Amino acid sequence: MPAPTQGTLKMNNWFTSAGWDYTGTQQSVPLQYGCSMYDARWWTVMANFAKNHALHRNNVIYADFQALLIPNTTIDGAGNYTFGWQTFDRFIQLFVDAGALKHIYTPTLLEWYNTKPNPGVDDVAVNVEILQNVNGSTQKVLVAPGSATANAYLDKVLPALRAHLDAKGWTDIFYFSALDEPRSHIQTDAAAWLYGKYAQYFPNPHTAEAHSAWLPANEQLITTTAPLYSLYHDLVGPYQKLRLSGKELWLYNCIWPQGRYMNRFMRFHLDKTRLIPWMLWKIGATGYLHWGWNYWVDSNQAGTAFTASNTFDGEQTGDKWLVRPNKGALDVYDSIRSEAQLDGIEDYELLTALARTKPATAYAVANTLISDTQNYTRSGEDVVAAHRHLLDALVSPDGDSRFPVVDGFADERNWTHSQGSWSVSGGGYNQTDSSANWGYTAALKGRGYRDFVASVDVLITGVNSNGGDTNWAGMVIRSANASDMDSGYLIAMRRNGDVFVYRSGDPLGHAQMPGFTTASASRLKVVALGSTLTICGGPAAIPFLTINNTGFTAGNLALVTGGASARFANFAVNPEVNYAEGKAVNVSTSHSADGWSPTAVVNGQAGSTSGALGLVQCRFHRSEQERGDRRRLRAGLSGQPDRPHPADGRRERRPGVSDRFQHRGVAGQRHLDDHPERGQLSQTWCGRTDIHLPHQADPRYLGERDKTHR
């Protein structure tokens, strides 16, 4: 596990100290601990906050640089500023010394308020915070953005900030923010002005905002977008497009969203807290933001008077605080939710580490827990089992997992869906809702894929009048979540025969399906090898479209419709690397020169046992001598194969043979004769035995320890 300062996930829990809103956020600690700003007790509390942040991997430190300038900054009568950084440095150093500081995130400098009791979107006004001399003391005041006063001040404070951060080595870890939850063009205009001023002195800035509404103009102003969890749910495509363009993607929660969404309310399942980092990892997000680590105050309706919250017996939802004040120790009491969040952050780091070498395994484990932003397990036991699976996979010497599947759709045990009308009949999988909605998916359960070949027969049985024959059906590959068609590659066929490839709403290419007719199904085949996608089709599944793109490298595999009803049949996915796929067959002196191999012969699909879903391979670990025999056999040299048993002709199990199974890289251990399905042994080829288990691909087994099939 990397140190918090070296972790991949950026955890930004806003906590109260100095500045921010300059009211409840500054009074929270003094009211709870009986101290004053910057006295010895206050600094002890902050030091203990820093230690807790390090323990819980809260590595983005919420520090109001401008508020922390106030104690040591002087402004003379002529308006000359002498910025003093002593308090700011002391504050940041607490988190450096505790091992918590990865990034500094400064609160927003723009304040906005409603101008009417029942405001519309544009009934807001915006001011910018600056420091001025007020009756001989340095204080925060509000002035109009873009005004001469505001510009003159920023032309003093921003170069001073840059010079100081450079001197401390903190420039590259500093996040600047203009607005919180903007919603109107008035705010966007003010933010554009402020970010423009900032860029004059920070040409390669880190800028971020929490957004509860989709404002494309604001998204272009910042380097890090942090949509509300539910806003991301509604706009997967636009936010994935921003991420793929080079922007960082974070998510945030507050009092919203509720219901089926993940959040960290006290009344929610603890999994809704722990699984947030899992969701972040799945969608490629690198950060998380929440406003309420310790907002321990209550206010009157006008927000002008504050009292200390009763954090133990008073009303609470879990939104305003994650920890509680330990007043006697000038420290905090952790909550169970805080520990669950830590577990999730650690799981994120494990997933990241595993995905470097075994991305399909990492996605498969994550997919056993989470289908999408609203559909996921509520079982703590499931999450603990998945956590252990990550640890097992990380230390296993085996390679990445592979999940070959052949489905004739006798049932839908292999699939999960949350929208559309999916059912099986007559060896086909039918989605019968032809409403105008796009993205009705049925995804493979609990599996992950990187390089593979997938094929399915597609027949569009009906289209919505809105779009007509341009509506479509096909596959989504390498998607983050089962219900997403915008966090992966959408490869689909329209009812006019046009096959297209989309990535997060952007077209990547299209071509006509060979031999297409509306009366019969078309074979759609996708060969995904690295950044190359080869689309094949028609009766002979010939290649007719090639796409090169690096956006998505691993993830889910799903069937999908858009404004159409469709019937899918004869589905198969082969995750083996087969270089003959998508290539013409040529005559040569060597089978391998054409790309053929024993694996390619069966395409990694069906075993000899009726109803089997591919193969589970059993490796017998033998002596060094016998392993050498196997290597010689594979090379075509002499070697001694397994000897028949002299009594009954069965193959002899030699001393020292261990029953250690390997389902394409996911290891487990159990005796053959103990297996509840009584797996049948088949042919031995070059010392490797294939064991056919009728339900080897059933995801219920994924993540369990000491089971024969994972």
C-alpha cells in the first residue's frame, strides 16, 4: 500500500479551520474545543486533524491561503501589501509532518448569493474575496469581479503566491478554485475572469470546481471536473469525453444524491460509503470531494448566529460530519463510516496496483460488486470477499484472468440488466422495448475483458419511429459499468446495415455490414487487441472496419440496443490472444505462421461436455524433471507422457502432484474428488489437463477463496 502522499486517489474532505465561509467554518473548532483561532489549543487540534488525515488517507488538504495570510500581512495607507506566510506555512507543515499532504486545495475566492427570495437561474450576484486595510487591520472584503480594485489586488497577491509556492516546492500540488456549485452564466463570466487572472501567473495550473449542474462553459475553464455523483450518472458521455480529453475526473457528494445512489449517510448501508472509491476506480476518476468532514455547528435561519452541534445525541444525517470532537484530548473520534471510507480508499489503491498487470482480473472483481451507479451489492460480506480476492490476485504468480463464454441463451444466468425488456426464448436473447431510449444494456456478470474476440448474431426486430432505420443494436466493449454505453466503445449496426463505432458520443468510424438484409440476422464480430479494434461481419465474418484508439483498455462487455428491439443469438467471447482472428487464411509451411494453435482450433469456446461454458484448466505441479519433460513435449522433443495405470488403464497420479487449479490465472485449491460438480477429466495434451465443469463461468464463485472454480 503506497503512503497517503503517494497514493493514486485524491481524497478531499473539506474540514473547518480558517477562512472558507469565515462564519460557521471558523467557529466550528473554537465552539467545540473551547479555544480561540490560532491559540495553543487550536494548533493542537489542527495537528491532530493532520494525524487523522494521514491515518485515513485524506491527502488533499483544504487550506484557505488567503485567510491564513491575514494574521501576518500588513497593508499600509498607500495600499502597499507585505504578505506574511508564517501562519500558512505552519498550517501546511502540520500535514507535511504527519504524512498526509499530497495536494493543497484552496477554497473558492468567488462568493455568490441569490438576489430574490425565489430566485431563477440568473437571479444571483457574484463577489470576489480580497484583503484590504479596514480601520488599521487586515480583513477580508468583497468587491465586484473584474473591477479595478479586484484586478489591482490579484496582480499583487497571485505573483506573491506563485513565488512562495515555488520556494516551498508546492506549486505543482496546489489546486485553485473559483466557484462552488455554479449554475448561471453570471457565475461563469466571473469565473472566466478569475481563471484568466490566475493563468497569468500560473501558466500550467491545477483548477477544480464542484458542479451540481452541467455548464459546458465552466468545464472548459478548469483542469479538474468534479460533478455531483448523480450528475455524472445522468451525463456519463460528456464527463467521460472530458476525461479522455485530458481533464481529471473527480466525483463529489453532499446532502444529495440520496435514494439508490452511493453516499455516506448514517442510515445508509456502510457499503454505500466503502464502494464510492470502487466506483471512482471503475470510471477512471482520480479524486473525491465531500464538504462535511467536521462542520460541527448549527445556525439560526438567517445564518448569522452559530452554536456548537451536539454531535452525539442531536439530529444528524451524516452529511455535516464524518468524525466527532474528542474534546478532552483535543482530537477526534472516528466514525464507522470514516473507517469504511478508509477501507474503500485502500481498495482503490489495490485495484490500481492489480490493474497494472491484471486489468481483466481487477475489472472482474469490481464488476462482481458494482453494475452501475445505482445497482451494486449491499452485502458487506461480498465486499470483504472481493477485497481478499484483490490481495490473492496481487500475490499470485499467475497471469491475468480470462473468461471465455459461449451462450446459446437457454437462460440468462450470465447476464445482468437494469433497463429494457430482456428475455430468452428459442435460443435467443430478446430486448423487446423499442422506445426511443438509447443504451438498454445486458452485460456479462462479474467478468472483465482486455484483449478478446466477441461475436453475436444480431437481428433488429423493430425500430422506434423517432430515428427509424438509423436506430441500432450491437455491443458495448471495455465499458466501466454494465449499464454504460458511453464509458467504453459502442459497436452497433443500424437497420440500414450501417455499422458504427462510437466512443463517449464521438463517432470513430462506420462501414456497411457485408451481406446485410433486414430479414435475417447478421453476424457481428469484434476483435479487440490493444488499441486496435477490428470489426468483422457477414456470413464469413470477414473484416470490414478497423479502428485504432487508446481511450479504453479494459472493462465490461454488454449487448445493447438504441431505439430498437432486437434478438441476439449465438454469443461467444474468447479472451485468448489468437493472431488468426480477423486475418485471411494463407497457405504456409507452418500452422503457427497462419496464426493457428490448439487454442485457436476451438476458439476458446466450448468444451466436450454438453452445456459447458469453456474450459477450466488444471495444472499438475510436478518435479523439476517432469516439468522439463512437459517443456520438451511442447517443443516437439522427446519426453515421457503420463503412464497408464497398469491395473485399469487410468492415468497415474504421480507422487507430489498437487490439485492446484488455475482458471486462466485466478488460482484456487481443492481436491478433484471433493468438487460438488464432480468435474470430468478429459484428454491430457503436453502435460496440461483440461477439466470441464458445467458452471465454471458462474460469477457466484468469483471471489470465493479455496474453491475449485473462481
